[in-house]
Amino acid sequence: MAHIIVLGAGTGGMPAAYELRETLGNDHEITVINERDYFQFVPSNPWVAVGWRNRNDITFPIEPYLNRKNIKFVAGRCDKIDPATNTLTLENGTQFQYDYLMITTGPKLFFQEVEGAGPEIGHTHSICTVDHAEALYVEYQKLLEKGSGHIVVGAMPFASCFGPAYEFAFIVDADLRKRKIRHKFKMTYVSSEPYVGHLGLAGVGDSKGMMEHELRNHHIDWIINAKTTKVEQGLLHVDEYNTDGAVHKQHQIKFDLAMMLPAFKGVDAVAAVEGLCNPRGFVIVDELHRSTKYKNIYSAGVCIAIPPVEATPVPTGAPKTGYMIETMMTSAVHNIADELAGKEPHTKGTWNTICLADFGDTGAAFVALPQLPPRNVAWFKKGKWVHMAKIAFEKYFIRKMKKGTSEPFYEKSILKMMGITRI
């Protein structure tokens, strides 16, 4: 009997654990280790930040649901990984031996990249965790009570997931319009992207034109090629670069509320393993999602290393969206199963991107097949159906995690909805 440990229980780790159990049966031991004892559906955090959802809507305790599938769960932070002895050590000193390790930790939110950033010790907010979204909601309520102000939304240098920034900007706009007070608030989108709609993907279809139109139509100003260098209370220091990589203009942007997505890095325990990660702490994997150095370590999701789609004047990363993560997990699971069965692993994930971005009362969906251009499919559409699809996705995914299945969602649902039958 082999022991497989899944390190991380997010939108990748939980499905991976279920798929491992479905694929392997009960012949092997599976343990999930996660820093928190609850699952949080991260894509709903922008709604939490404006009060459209609360913690109970998008979180649930992990252990009872995993236990139903004969999967052990341990709540605790991993402080050390020792590949030489196949051992994990938790913060309380407890050690676990593994035969195979699947790393699905997600990223470390590296607010320290920019002085004065972050919700704990800085002056900007985040929607990357439910705790951060709740803290942002408290400050948003204070701003509503004040009755007017400047709201800045965007992404810091080295950010790699820009969709939630656009989502939050448009969701705030929609919330203010519903309250009939939108005219009292100035909004500015500030991003490290080289142009509006770049999304870390070098654009998808006419995403540049469409997103510029949307920002303009919603009276949201923008500054792109923006390197945020420092944040003070109520003041964002930004260098705006031109296409040649030289500083074109310097801004000091006064704000009353700022939500700036941070740079991502690898979590400390993973980044500390010699030869496992790139310089920013992301796990280096081959096309089988297996570590290039440690053959019994697999990794998938936001924590793996993939190169930027293109060089940009201000550093940006490439996003790892839901469909890509879904296929990564399946790849890793089936390759572990092959190894346990004495077969040569061969399953590969896809580098395709599919994303639903909610805009509060409408939304945009984009498909990039593959993620790196030139592409076979570059599809970008807007409509109220995307808003409804995002709500349906939330309900479906949370229910799926409670039910304990790993049924693929994107191929069966989203691609069909978009009329895409072949990838």
C-alpha cells in the first residue's frame, strides 16, 4: 500500500484528492494536508468584498467531506519537505512519510514585493483569500458611509492573475449603481499589464478593444504599464512605462480605498527544497506534471512554474485558470496511478485557458486554445449569460466538493455552453 499526500486543499487540491480516491480505489492511503481547516471558493471573493456573499456561503469544513471518501485530513502548515527521506514536517513538529507527494498549495501572496502593500501591515487590500475579502468589505462599508471617494483597483508588478482585478472593478461599479451613488465615486484601474485586456495572455481575441470599451463605458479611468513602487496611507506611487521599457510618467494617486492584486511566489516550505523550484519558488514540472528532479513529487495549479506569455515592460506572469488546473490535476493523478500499477506514466495536461469573468450584472468569457499564441481558438464574448454562468459555477463547484466527486466541469459544461466541441 502506498501513501499519497496532497499538500494543499484549494480548488485544485480537493478535486485531486477525490480523483485519486476514485482512480486508485481503497488500496492506497491518501492524506490531504492544508494550512486551514476549511475550504474556500476563491472565485467568489470579489462578491464577499461588496457584501453579495458571506463566509458561510463560500466556505465549509474540509475534514468531514474528505473522511466520507476514506481520505485523511490534517490541518496544519507544512514547514519542511525532505525529499531525501520522503518526509513532511508540520509547524507543530508532526512528521508524515509519503510515497508520492502532490503539491497543490497555490501561491504565497508576496505583498513584500512593494513597500507599503498588503492588508495586514500595508495600505492596500486583496481579494485573494476570504479573510482579505472580509477585511475589504469592512473598509468598503466605511467608504459608503463617507458617501464619496476614489477607488483604485488593479494589479502589482509580477501579478499573474488579472481577471479578478477586472471583476472587482466592475462588481464595485455595479454595486454603486444599484445603490444609485455611482456618480459620487471616482474609479481608476492601475495595472502592470502592457495594455488593457492583456490579462497576462497577450490578449485573447479582441479583449483589448472590448475591455477598453467596458472601462470607458463604466467611467473607470486606467493607467497601464504601471509599476507600483510604494504605497503610503491613501497614496499610490506609480511609475508608468512606455513600450520601450523607459519610465514615461510618474504618478502619485490619492485613494480612499485600494484593491491591488499582489505578486505571487511559491510558499516557503516548497521554495526551500533544493532543485524543486525556479527562483520565485514555483515548482518546475515536466509535461507529466512531475518534478524534473524528484520523480515521486508531482505538482499542479498556481504553484507550478510556467513562463510568461511574452516579455512586458513591467513584469507580469501568466495565469493558471480553472480548466488548465483541472487538466493538470487529472494528468498528475493518472500518472501516479500508472506508476503504482507498474506502467509508464504518459498523461499530459493541456495549456488551454478558459475563464468566466463576472462584471456584476454582466460578464465576459474568454477561451485561448492553446494559452500561448499562435492559437487554434481565440474567443472572447460578453453578455449577461456570463454573470449567470459564474453563479452556476460557484453553486456547482461547492456542491461537487461536498459531494466528493472529481467530475470535470469545463469540458462538460463551459465548453458546451460556448459551442466549442473540439479542443
